[in-house]
Amino acid sequence: MERLSHQRCFNHLAREAVAKCPGCARFYCRECITEHDDRVLCADCMRELGAELAHGKRRFQFPVRVVQFVGAVLLGWLFFYFMGQILVSLDPAFHEGTVWKERWWPQY
């Protein structure tokens, strides 16, 4: 096993390596590595990790959208149902306009 101080960057052969990526076991310089979840990873391993995480999120995207749509339709239906119930329960004089005429336009 060679020491880190004798290694060169996988992408930049003229630069000295400062870390070894645990994912691909290659050596990289400071510009080619990044820290993620207390680990030092290269750009390729970071990209693969991001693709794995995105794939896991996409797997549940369709069922979540269906539940959201059904919930929105149900909520809209409930709103209009209860608004209709309120309107039906009002005094018939309200619907005929006599309440409005008596309150705002009194007959002299």
C-alpha cells in the first residue's frame, strides 16, 4: 500500500493527492473532492449518490400525486356541498330578494 503523500490526483496528474475517495478508491486533489455526510467523495461518486437518491424519490412520486389529486377533489366537493347546504337552509325570503329590498331599499 502506497502512502497518500506519494499519490497523484486521478484527474490532474501534476497535482499531489490529498484524499482517497471511499467509493471508487481513487486519489484526488483538493479541487476534485467534496465533503458529503462527513465523507470525502469525488464528483463521479457524488453524481451516482445523487442519482440513487433521486431514483428513490421518483419511485413514490406518482402515488403521492394521485393522493394529492384525490384529496383536492374531495376537499373541493366538501366545500361546495356544505356551501349548498348553507344556502338551502336559508329563509326562502332571502332567495326571493325580499330580504335585500327591505333592508337596503326600504319602501317609503
